Amino acid sequence: MYIETSAPRRTGDKARLISPTYSPTTGRCLTFFYHMYGSGIGTLNLYKKQQSQLGPVIWTQSGDKGQQWNLAQTTLNSNLPFQVITASYTHCCKM
């Protein structure tokens, strides 16, 4: 997923990526890389969605994290089938 933070983007613009539905698990490790560089970087959140209900944030980062790809990992636990929602929000934009 990619969201540009320079013009014509506006503060609060967002992008979402929705995973397929996964089976219940007692400790699945989700590993991914993210790149957040620049003054207009906002927030990257991961949520777990179950039974059409979006749960609380299970992983988050905000702001400039340097001009490199960063490794992230989080453990997923669920007694019901679930999806992972990745949501990215812009903070501000360069004009």
C-alpha cells in the first residue's frame, strides 16, 4: 500500500488494505515492512476485525521513521475468524 503525503493530498486523507479472512489462532505472528519518511508522514495503524466489528489498534506508528524500510511484528490471537485492516492517514502536506 502506498499513500503520497505531498500535494494534492490533504491532512486526514487515508488508504486502507483489508486482508482475506483468517482462521482462529492462538499466536500467529504477523511480520511486515513499512516505510515512513518525510515531514508529511501521518499514522499507520493495524486493526483486527471480527464479526464485522473493527477492534482496537493492534499496532501503530506515527511520524518520520527514517529513509529506510523498517521491520515490524505483532502477534495475532483470535478465537473467531478475523481480518487484519491496515489503515494509513496523512498528517500534513507540502504545498
